[in-house]
Amino acid sequence: MPQALKTDLGDHAPCDAQFPARAIAHITADLEATAGAPRDLLPLANLKGFFTGDGRGQAPHILWDPFTGAFVQFFPATSRSKAVADAAGGTRTNRAGKVVIQIEALFFPHCRVDGKVFARLVDTPCQGWAELHSWISSWGVPDVWPMGRPTTLSRDTCPDDKWRSQWPSFVDQPDQPPSPAVPGFVPFPGTSFFRKGRTSPIVAAMHGRLVTEDCDRYATGTAIDVWGPGDVRSYAAWQQKLGLMGSAADGVPGRFSWDRLQVPSQ
């Protein structure tokens, strides 16, 4: 990964190319905390030291700090990593794919960073997510949840892959419910809001943010408060800038991309 600090552990081994490319998501979950008893997040260097020391037999490909956007890479994408246990005689889960990219986010529920507590990974700044998603996609990993989007933290949700429900979406999901209010910004109003001919100051404010983000694909500068084809083209450019691809970059706002656009409230 171009953005990652390389700390190659060696001990490379091939993947099983007869399976499709995939990514496996983890959180470090290195400390236990609760809403009533949050704990400070450990520094990235601590987890880097663990995966290069006693924990080298559990190392993923990438350790990601969603608060700073920093990455550490322990294995090349073409090698298996070791973050999943391969049961004797069963599927070699660490290898079952053209690539099996394992990402470990530096996070545990109710961690505390700079005095603020974060209950879910998706509540963090998710710095570096666009770069991470783009790199994963470059290896042919599709934007799908193999067994449906997980809804719990149970490891039985997806027994082989151990998907975490807290993981940020691989795709922009326009059917998600409106986002909670954040002072100063317009919460995601839901997909049905964005229909042809919709006139609203929210559309005008969005227009301004897309222009600021160098995603201006508008044919004219008139009727900026009316949702139309120029908005679709410009919003698709914004989704692509976030690293979204295919149907996830169709110009229809989803909560993931909308929350990151930070449209100012009037």
C-alpha cells in the first residue's frame, strides 16, 4: 500500500487463487471498555510493536489508525497474513482468495481519544478510509458483504470471516436512515430527498461544497437549489474522490459520502 509504513515480517506464503479476491475486517479490540468505564486508546506504535513481536503470528496485512490516517503494512497483498486462525483440515481462511487482505483497525468500543469517547468505529474520523478502500479495490475485491451486512458484534455473524458490524461501509448506502444531527452541518436527509426537481437550500449548500471540493461537473451556475443532472454528475465525482466505485459512485447521495461532505446548515 503506497501510504503505509512498511514493516515486512517475511514468512510470505501464497494465497489460493481458485477463490475470489476478498478482504477481512477486524478491530484490534485490545482493551475491554464500557460506556460507563471508557479507556484510553493505545498508541499505534504499541500495536505495531505487538505485531512485530509476540503477536507476529497474528499479524494482518494492514494496521490502520482511523484517527490519524496512518497505516503500517506487515505483509504484501500477494501473501497470506495471519490474523485468522486456520483450523486443521478446514478452509485455509488466511489464504482462500486470489488475495485475502486483512485490515486491523486500531480501535475498541468505548475507546477514549483526546477526551472524547467513541462507541463505534464508524463514529471515528475514519481518516484514510478513502485511500484504504481504493487500495483494497485495486486488488479486485468487490464492494459486497459476502453473507449480508452484519448486524451484531458476534463472531458467529460470519463464521469464517469475522466481519465486524462497526466496519465502515465498503459502499455508499443510500438506503441508510438519516444521520444524527451534528451542529453546523446538514444531516443526511435520506435518498428520497434527492429526486429530480427538488428545490431546497440544502441542495444549494451541497452545490457549494461540491464546487469547493473540486467536484464541479455542473453545466451552468443557475438554479443551484434545484436537484438535477449536474448534481448527479458532481456528486458522483465526490463519491469517486472518496474512493467509491461502480454503483457506489452513481451520484445518488448515501450517508457515508454525505456525512463526509459536511454540508453547512443554513
